[in-house]
Amino acid sequence: MGKKVTIQDIADALGISRNTVSKAINNSEGLADATREKILQKAVEMGYKQFSYLSALASSERNAAESTKSRQGFCGEIALFTTTFLTNSHFASLMLDSFQREISQLGYTLNTHRITPENRETLTLPITFSKERTSAIICIEMFDQTYDEMVCALGLPVLFVDGPVKIRGDTLSADQLYMDNTSGILALVNSMLSKGIRHIGFIGDYQHCQSFFERYMAYRGAMLMAGQPVEERWCVKGITAEEIAEQLTALKELPELFICANDFVACDAMRVLCAQGWRVPEDVRISGFDDAPESRNAMPPLTTVHIHTQIMAFSAVHLLMSRINQPSLDYRTIYTETELIWRASTEF
């Protein structure tokens, strides 16, 4: 087995700092696009773990795509279905940058189609979508089980990045891609417990999507395995700022730590608590998930879980291309690595 390529190896090969390479690979801010591209290309060349799938893709799926491209000039369109506008703060925005770059090299274009509330209510496709031109569909922020089942029935390869909650064991006839929603929260809870923090709550609607559900269950599971009771009054089932404010205001006392379903929920919770006169982290600690730019700019900066969007993008390409080339494959669910980031919002 060859030597495992590290971030330091890439830094040494390019004559730059390890921190600069880490920023490029983790899609952190503060790097010029040209520098980021040079680092990522070197990481691919050296076989860094997050890009190791490319060699397999090159030997099979890439060859199939190139063959089709040479005959047709292009392979087709990938349709992006989403119910929301993906701002730069959404983890999927950075993921889609890499995803679009990769599929364009394989001869595909990416077209975005917004699924409106009317589309969901009437189970209709957006008027901008053409099934005849579409080779596959990638779905982001698509959490309506009934509508998603209709999309799966179109007879096209479909990939869901996150998806509707599987609280009753429901699943979809499609490939699915998730970030690791469990490890970071398990590590956070167990670290807090080891420091004497016993009263821990959760903020977020666990029925909103599968990722929220998995984060909630990781919190409950960590508490259960440690023999610690879960106080239901500290499980705030809200997602909008108004829902969170209403439920937090009704609490007569707070836990020592609130784990939030994502960074936006955490930032809303901190604003509510601050308005009520509570201090973070002196009176209550707060953590989030996603490592959105808001988590770094919050006051205090937010402990969170970083999503490696590059590997999510490459995994999405792999899932879609292999599905296009081998439609009869069993459906797959893939999880990509995440990383717990400690910041001031949970300090002692």
C-alpha cells in the first residue's frame, strides 16, 4: 500500500504553507480562485484521500462520458431541483461550484429549476424543465416526500443531497448523499459531559429533513449511552426565528448547552437569548452545524461542524455518472466526512 498523502505533502510539493492548503481543500475564505484551483489540482494529482475517487471515475465513467461526448458534442443536461435560493451561506453553494466544474469536463451542463409551492401542491414539474433534454436530476433542499416520489417516478437517474426525514423508515427510489451528521455531535456531547456539563438541549425541527433528524438522534443517543436524561423541555422544535423565539421565551431556565440543528438556527437562538439578557457562553453555550460564514462572524464565534463540500461534490458526480452509465445498480446512500470545529460559543 502506498504512503498516505497528507495536507503537508501537498504543501511541500507546492512550496506553500499547510494552512493555505487546508483552506483550499476545506473551501475556507481568504484564498484567490487561482491559488485554490492550483492546490486542488495538485491534490488530485497526488491522490489525496478526498479526491481519490477520481482515478476510478477516470478509468470507467469518465471514459464512457468522453465516448458519448465525442459522438454528440455534449452528453446532456443535469437538472438541479431546489425549493429555495441557494445563497453563498448555504453549504450546497460551494459544493455546486465544484460539481458544475466536474460535470462540464464530462460534457454535461447544469440547469437550475426552482420547485415552487404551487409545483409541490399540484405535483407538477417546473415549466423550465424538459425531460427529453435531461440526463439526470440532482435534488437539494427537496424535503417533500410525496413530491420527491413523483420525481423518482420520472424514469431518470436521481440523486438527493439530503432529503425528507425517514422517521417511519420511508426511503426513496434514488441515490442519496449526506454529510456525516453523527460523529461531530457525539464528540461534542461526550466532550461536554467529560467537563461536567450535564444539562444539554437541542434546538431545531427534527422532522424538517433527514439530516436534522440524524443530528437530533445523535444528541439523544449520546445522552442515552452516557446515562444522562434528556429533558424534553429543552428540546426546542423550531426552525424559524419566530418559532425559536416563542419557545425560548417560554423557558423558565436554560440548559448549560444548546446543540442546534444548523448554524442559522444557532444564530437565531443567540439573538433571542441575547435580547433576553442571557450571555453566550457564560450563561448558556451554543453550537451549530455546517460551518457557514455566519458561524465565524457570530459574536461569539460559533462552535460548529464543518462540511467538506469538495468531497460532497465529487461524490455527487460519482453517484450520478455511475447511475447514468449503469441504471440497474442498487440504490446507494453515501456519507462524507465532517469535522467538529471548536470556537468561543462553547468555551468555559
